[in-house]
Amino acid sequence: MELGMVGLGRMGGNMVARLRSAGHTVIGYDANPAVSEVKSLTDLVAGLTESPRVVWVMVPVQFLDGVLDDLAPLLSDGDIVIDGGNTKWTGDAARAEKLAASGVHFIDCGVSGGVWGKEYGYALMCGGDAADVATVRPIFDALKPVGEHGFAHAGGHGAGHFAKMVHNGIEYSMMQAYAEGWELMEKADVVTDVPAVFESWREGTVIRSWLLDLIAIALAQDPELTKIRGYADDSGEGRWTVDAAIDLGVPVPALTAALFARFVSRQDESPAMKLVAAMRQQFGGHAVQAESPNLDAI
């Protein structure tokens, strides 16, 4: 298939590479001319010859509506736009309705896989009409991991981003549990090789996971995490998950506590947050803050 990709950052650029390796034709546009393959959105759309034309938008949410407004008049009846960014689900129905006025169809797609997705594939959660999802399914099949799992048509407009939001809320809780366990073992004199314990958990235990594998990588690089400050940012999905839980009357104490723990990390140094920051760097390439030098040792 042909595809236009708007946004060639860490995620978008790697997705383009994976799609091309699967034999798809991709035209990439980015606001940064140093990485863009065409000069404008007009050139991107003009380069797509198949019908319907498909454009995947992979930009930060603050730029999304501007991009959609610029794309809509360039596209034709029946063309499809996919939003794969970390977008709040509550705006998806309105975006679909606005694009529909121009005859353009809309799919919201939650994407998980971080910087490792290029090699191992991305988990995809889509929202939109079944016919549109079926039309672009070859794109989804190329992006998802090899095998049975990794793709879901979650429901109508908004369902994809809602599912990804909950996914990230769960991720917060899992990361926090690992991090608190790491801090507890580091504090106890009885455990003398904490990285070895985490390595041992990677096989045979009920808490084994990809996050645990990434912890092992991070600890191999910096066994006591002396190079990372105990500060962990949040990109919004955790807050949206808690907001949705409040609106729906669903108790989510673990998710809420994990979110608030990140807020605490921005006030006082938190040993556990060193591991949370290390995990975020491993799976998503998120920036970390370097530990300040020990002035007492100077």
C-alpha cells in the first residue's frame, strides 16, 4: 500500500522504516526540513496515487488539529486519516465529524512499542468504522509484531485512544511497583546484588515482563543508577486515565498512586524514581535528568 506519514520523530521515523521493510510505499513529511522527504503537505498528498489515499499523522497533540485543518482540503472523498499520536480520546469523535464534512474518514490508533517497535513491532489499538480499518489493515499488519497478537479494533471513534490511555495508566502502576521493590532491596543490607535479583526474575516468575527486561538492561549499564536523577515526567495519559476513572466512578488506587508518585519526584529526590526514569528512557527514549554532582566531595 501507499501511505503518507506526517511526523518523522522517534516513533514516526521508525514506523516508516518498518513499513518500507515490509514492502509498503511511504512518503514522509516533517515540519523539520532536515528530515522531511517532501517540502509540504501538498507535495505529500500529491505523491499518493492510490485511492483511497491514506495519511498517518504522528505529531504531538498540540499540533494535531492544525495539521488536520491543513490536510482536509487537500484530500478527497473517501480518503483516510489515521491519528497515531498520544491524543486524548474525548476529541476523536469531533475530529471524525469535522473531517467527514470534507468526505474524509478518520481512524484513531493508539500505538505502543517505543523505540523498540521498529525491530519488534508495535501494539495497535484502533477506533473507527470497520470498513475503514479493513481498508488499511495491511498497514496495521506490517506495523504490529509478527504472530497472532498485537492488533485490536477496539470500537468506534475514540476507542483506540481510550485503550492506549488505559494501557499507559497500567504501565505507570507496573513501573512504580518494580521501582519500589528495587528501592527496598537497595536499602536492605541483606541483598548485596540487586541487579542479579532482577535478572533472575526474568525467567520463570509471575512478574516477568518486557519492562523487567528493560530494567535489567538499565541496571547493567548503571547498577546503582548513579547517573540518573530521581525525577520522572508524565506525558498526560496517566492523568487522563485517572480523570476517566473519576468520571465513571471506577476505583483505580494503584494507577492514581503511581501518577502522584511522579509528582512527588519533582519535589524531592526519590530513589525509586531513578528506576522509573531509567525504564522510560529504555522503552521510549525519553530524556532523563542527569544526577547532580556530589558537591560535598569536591
